[in-house]
Amino acid sequence: MTALPPPAPRKLGLVIDLDTCVGCHACAVACKEWNEGGQFGPLPDADASGREPHGVWFNRVHSYAVERSAERQPGAAASTCAEGAPALGVHFPRSCLHCETPDCVTVCPTGASYKRAEDGIVLVDEDKCIGCQLCAWACPYGAREFSVDKGTMQKCTLCVDRIYNERLEEADRQPACVMACPTRARHFGDLGDADSAVSKLVAERAGYALLPEFGYQPVNRYLPPRPRRDGTNASAVPAPEPAEPLVHEALPPLLRWLDRALSR
Amino acid sequence: MRPTFSIIVFTVLSGTGYGAWFLLGLGSAVGPLCARPGTLDGISLQLCAEPFGSTLGLLAGCVLVAGGLLASLGHLGKPARAWRALSQWRTSWLSREGVAALLTFIPALLLLVPALALEFTLLGTSADPVAPRWWMAPFWPQPLRSSIGLALAAGALATLWSTAHIYASLKPVRAWRDRQVVPGFLLLGLYGGALLLLAMDALDGMLIERDRTALLLGVVALAGLGAWLKWRYWQAIDTLPALGAGRATGLEALGRVAATEAPHSEENYLTHEMGFVLARKHAARLRRITLMAGFAMPALLAAAALAWPALRPSLVWTALLLATIGLLVERWLFFAQARHAVMAYYGR
């Protein structure tokens, strides 16, 4: 059924750290490798070594330059140091966000596209898919790609065939992209549970959802680049609030020294 | 969005077919209207006919609808599984369209098959041409025929409505969220349908025999309305602000975001399907072609047909052909000029 399941407490998803992502594409390659042989594979490439290779990838890594115009001093010359702060390079992995209320599920005419009630993973039943591609049109995030070779749509499965796979070591029951990331910029967990590690990370780093104005309520979160030492982009990223107000003067001398040392 | 040939042909042909079916269904629902009694060779007689009524029109509608639906299968990756698309009518406009499209064939065939059978009987037998047979449609009792006509009109309208909503419901394609889209699909379907009926009337001589003033005036009015709607739509989509990479990535608060490197060196499905870039220098010209061939000239030809009844057959056929070309160009633009939100990630 392409009707959405009732909201479930469990919302499995990814948290992607744009501060530490170095744009190495290891996540994209590991994803491709796992899903080529996994339950939802193969992910065939056409003309792979030819002139116009094309094929389905569940994960695509974009790169952007952020020109920090907001920090420019009015009247400063173009060559001054403050003005010439280098553009911020941001690598941006883009994959399915496993939205809570996605149109890619409800527009599907066959029931091939569905959202799991138990953990919120959005999947395609390739045996039912007719390849009308309407789900791809309905997704602003480009999460769905049409396989010319298979004639059906394919998309990120959140490695559903890994994360519940009891043949794997428990530590390996994570999406392939998360396992592969050399800078630990990708985190997997239950974003419906406020006490989970990923939820805490999102709360601490002001993680945000992409294009919330579409109303699809993405589950995945992106962590913004941290403020630089020179203070740039500090304005855009709110500094995390301390959990409890700490009055320095009211502390006993030893703790006051510790506070000073740790605040350095 | 990439203008796919199969979808353009489907929406234009089926739209015209369903428009014709809608008018014919309305005609059957209203029932025969009688002209003032006259005399022919000294015998007093009164001509009665359904408004728009024409067996050829029903048949042509059937051919266009079926042809369009078959063409739409060409867009599917797995056409053999198309039957599955009838299952999710609770949520999916595409599924609703499929269900409505097929259900509408029932009243259409209930009217068409007996009408055709009657025509063939009249052609084939000279001895006893009107021996009543169970399948002889025109002899459906009037209340039943009215209900069938009403079902045909409702089904055709529901199909056009669903087709329009397939596009109008796609949030990432902001041009299609425009208010003009749904009325546009209905209106252009009706417009094509009216022209189709006139052209079919020309084939069996009814265009001269019967009074088609209302239909010709309707074509002129629909052409004017259609051109106005399309003009408004183009004005609206031309002023849509771009989404931009900053908004798409959520990094806009940090500064101006520019895509420096794409995730892939070659085209992929997304850039191929959603990143279709129309050569802009042709857009204005194609819009002018739509307005001229699609609306202005057919309206002039229909007005000329009002003035010179003897020339009607050639005038309405020219109008139908020009309007079809215009509508095909219009539909091509509808896709080619609609931008998909995902391209913001690519900085396009």
C-alpha cells in the first residue's frame, strides 16, 4: 500500500556532518559495492568503461564553495585579510532522507513504493514497480533513480539488509556508507529516540533538515560546519547553549581553577 | 523536466478524446433536441437530435483515447505490469487517472457499439433495416441513455481532472503548482474535443445539415480562454524565483553557495530527466507558435466557418490540425520549461 503508515516512534536515519566530510566519495563507493551484491541489487552500470557511463548510485557527493559575504566589513578593500577570507568548502553527500511524510510513496500508482511502519525506512518493491518514475519527480532531494537496465526505480535502503543481519557482527550492522566513512562524518541511529546518540548529536550541533518547506519531514539530519577560529560563520551557527548556567564566582577554588583551565 | 514524446502524445491525444467524450456524454444526458417542424417534399417532419451527437465523434474519441493510453505505456520501464497501476487510487493521482480512464470506456462503449452496429446494419441490409435488435443503442430508453451519457461526461471529466493533478500535485516542480495548470488541462481537452467533433461532423455531412453554431462559437470562446490561461501561466512561471543551492543545502545562512564540483562527471538519471535545459532563445518563438497555431488561427477558422457554411469541412479540419500542432508545442513547453527542485543541488 502506498498509504503512509501511522507515525511510528522508531525513525531510523542518518546524521551527516558537513564539518568533517572531506568529500572522498568512500560512502558512495561502499554503498554501490554493498548494494551491487545485496538484497536490492544489482545496481547495473551501462557502458561502465565506455564513453558515456551511467548507472544508479544511492549516494551522491556534491561539493560547494560558500562565499562568506555575510562577514564582509563594509567599506573594506577587496584585498584586506578580513575580506579575503577563503571560501568555505563544503562537501555534501546527498541520499534518501527517509522522510516521515514523503510524496514519493503516496504518488506511486502500484504500491511498489512503501514506508515501513516499524522503522520508517522507505523502500521500493522492484517486483511491483512499473517504472513510471513519478516518485522521482515527487522527490526534491533526488533520492530516486531509474535503472535503465532493470526498468524500475532504485533507492537507498538504509542498508536494511545489513542493519538487521544477524550473520554480521553487531558492530557491522550499520549502513555501508557509515562503516566506510574515514572521518566518521556519517552516523546511523534512531532519530525518533531523543536519548539516542544521533539525537544528542543533532541537539548539540544544531542539526537541520533539508528543505523543510516541502513538508515531507525528512528524518536524516545535516550538521552544519562548525564556526572557524577567525569567527567567520559564527553568526549563522548558533553556539550550543550550556546545559546548565555555570556561575564562575560561586564555585569552590579548585573547581574555579578547573573551569578556567577547561574554558581556555 | 525532459519532454518525453510518449507523455506529450498521451496527454494531447487522450485529452482531446476525453474532451470529445465529455461533450458527447453531455449531449446524451440532455437528450434529443428537436428543431422547428419543417416540410420536405411536402411532407411535414421534425428533425430531432442530441446536441453534438455523432457516432463518428464517439469512435474518433475512442481511437484517440486508446491511442494515447497505449502511447503512455511507452514511458514505463515495465509496461507489462501496467495493470498494477490501478491499485493505489486512494493516494495516487496516476492510479486514479488509470481507473477513471478505463471505467470511462464502459459508458463510451455502451453508446458506441450499438450505434456502430446500427450504422453497419443500415449499410448492409436493404430489406428490413430497422428490425429491432437488442444491441441497437439509439433505442436505449431515454432515462437509461441519459444516465449513460452522464456517466460518460463524468468519467471523461474525472480522467482529465486526474491527469492534471498528477502534475499539479508534484511539489518539487513549482511551475506545475500554478493555479492555471488544472483548469488548463480541462479547458484544452474540451477545446480539442470540440474541434474533433466538428471535424468528424464534416466527414459525414452533418456539419452542413445540422446546426453547429453553438459548437463553432464554443471553439472560438475556448480558444480565447485557452490562450489567456496559457499567457497567464507563462507570466507566472517566468517570475518564479530560483531555489538555489544555498536553500537546497541549508547553507544559505553562511553565505553565497556555489556548486564547485558535481558528484559525477557524466550525466546521470537526474540530470537527464530533471535537468533538461531548453534552448531559451527558442522559448519565445515556441510560445508564439502555440498562441498562433494553437489558438488564434483555429479561432479565426471557426469564425470563418460560421460565416461560410459551405466551406466548413475544410475550415474545421485545418483548424483541428493547427490546434493539434499548437497543443503539442504547448505540452512540450509545459515540460521543457518546468524546473525540478533537485537541480538546485547541481547549481542549475
